Amino acid sequence: MKKDLFTLLGGFLTALLFFFGTIGVSFEWFTTESINAFVIVVSAFAALAVNVYAVWKNTHFTQGFKAWLRKRKAKKQNN
């Protein structure tokens, strides 16, 4: 699904490039190569964000949950 989203992003930007070309607006930096590079950067950033979230969740959230379980177990043993 992620690959499909990035393909749609690239398709939209390419359509925008052709639209600008049709109405006579052109930018030197807005080319097919820059669109492809942008899609690659966006997909790499999305993968980085997902991985950073997974690392955070597995370290901080799991440690907090284990601490909560230890407190709960200690509380039950005291009663």
C-alpha cells in the first residue's frame, strides 16, 4: 500500500508538470528527474519515521509497561 501511495504522489507531480507546461509555466528545477528524486526522498522519510516509531515503542513503551507490571505484582504481593 505504501508503494501505491508514493506512485500516486509521483503521478500527481508529473501531471502537475505537464499542466504547467501546457499553460506555459516552466521551472528549471521541476523536471521528471526531480519528481522521481522527491518521491524517493519522501518514501525514505516515511520508512525512517515508521522505524523510529517502532524503536521508540519497543524501548520506552515496553519498559514503561514492564515497570507497571512489576508495580502491580508488588502491590498484589503486599496485600
